[in-house]
Amino acid sequence: MLQILHDYFWWERLWLPVNLTWADLEDRDGRVYAKASDLYITLPLALLFLIIRYFFELYVATPLAALLNVKEKTRLRAPPNPTLEHFYMTSGKQPKQADVELLSRQSRLSGRQVERWFRRRRNQDRPSLLKKFREASWRFTFYLIAFIAGTAVIVDKPWFYDLRKVWEGYPIQSIIPSQYWYYMIELSFYWSLLFSIASDVKRKSAKMFNYAGWKNTCNNIFIVFAIVFIITRLVILPFWILYCTLVYPLELYPAFFGYYFFNFMMGVLQLLHIFWAYLILRMAHKFITGKVVEDERSDREETESSEGEEAAAGGGAKNRPLANGHPILNNNHRKND
């Protein structure tokens, strides 16, 4: 059964133009062609990336964080409470109002104290600012090096200036070592991100400047990012790259399954880029009009200062004696004779 599936998946009529077979892509005369087995090397390279990342974050990103004065805020810890901890671990981190009232009776705490406990408990589980900075630094460094290396290995190629040359001799095209290693390293990097996805914070590279308190730098990077994204994803990709993959191949071969499959995936990617561009433009509009606010979906991290402000704001009412659950007002005014 597995052999049948294997043979059907690698059926030549699916992936190759008419009158071509896999035998035409076997290495010969010193020319090496792409093979699926080439991908095996990406797995050990991914593990190597994880090792490099560990030492990078330890010996490069951490001292850089100290140099940029990236400081962790003091987080108030939730006091031990078995009842609330059990609900937090089994039922959810965001109790509804009915749950808060039930937990309040079970734990003999006020509803406000229950809500504060859950807020502090969620803050405890959040990654530290240093962890977020180190991860953003790692991604920023790799993307910067990959961009420079990618530009260096393609700028001298003829198809960089004339896209028709991409299809010369297709699909009997031997591998260029620089392109081979570029793709293997890129794929290995993304394998490493997949392996660490459970522990990663999932932040953009530009976030490192935000963690360092460089608000203006972060804003300028966002503007540059928006401009580059619009030009590359909404102009260059559809009118150059997609045109190259849709039109030029048909000048050489009749359409086949691989042609439709590849261009379908490219079309899906283009639709995603349109959606992402909409979100970016909406954010840019808020940025220009000064309507950018903190994400309300995130819990406010409670620090020593915020706790003090909360106590000052509500301390008067909390410290007064209660009658039927309400503070007793002081009506003992001195009477004028």
C-alpha cells in the first residue's frame, strides 16, 4: 500500500512536463540536479541552529540587553491558593463573572481579590522581557544575514535582471552551490523555529527596539516595513514573480499538475499578502492619526507602582467599616452652635 502511494505521489505526469521522466534529472557528466533526498540535511542543520541560538542568546543577546538597558519590571506574585490554582490549571486562566463569584465563596476572598489573583497568576506565566528581547535579537540577526547573503548570491545571476532566463532548460537545470546552501540554510532555520515553537514568544524582530525603549526607532522601522511590504508583496510579487510563473512556462510546455499546484499555492500566498497589507494599512492609519492604543486583549502587567496606585485609589473605601457589604459613610459633622 505504501509503495502504491509512493509511486502515485512521484508519478512523473504530476510533477514534470510532458515527455520528461525522473531519469532525465539523474546526475551525469559532473552536473548535479535537485533531489528530494537533499532535504534530509536540513534536520541536523536545524539542531545545529538550536545550539547556535542557545549560545547566541547567552553570550550576545544577553549582554546586548544589558547594554541597551533592557530591564525587567517587578512582577507581583499570586499568593498560594489551592482553590484558585486548581481552577487556573484545569478550567482556564480567564474566569467568567459567575466563576469569580463561585471562587470568591470557595476561597473566602472578595471578587476583586480573585480577579487580582488571576491577573497576577497570568503575569507569572508570561515570558520575561529579557527572553522576548533575546528571541527578537536572534531572529533579527538571522534575517539580516540571510538578506545580505541572499542578495549577494543572486545579484550576479542573469535571471535576476531577466526573469525569462529562469526557465531556460527547465526542468533539466543543475544546482548552483550558492542557491543550494541558501535554501538548505533557510529551511533548516524554519525547522528550528518549528522545533522551538512551544517555548518561543512569537515576536517580530523590530520588537527588540521596543523592549529597549527606543520608541522612535521602532516607529520608523514600522514605516519602512510598511513601505517595503506594499512594494514587494503587492507590486513586485504579482506583476513580476506571478507573471513569470504563470505566463513564461506555457511558452515551453503545456500546463501540467505541478504548474497548477504551484501557482495555486502562489495565489493563496498573494491573497494572504493582500489581507496582511490591509491590516498594516489600518495600523498605519491609526499611527498617523494618533489613535494607536495598547492592545486591550493583553492583561496589564501589575507592578509595584501599579499596585500602589490601585491601593491609593481604592484604599479609602477598602479600609472603611462595612455594613451590608457597603462602606459606612462618616456623617458625624460638628454642628455649629
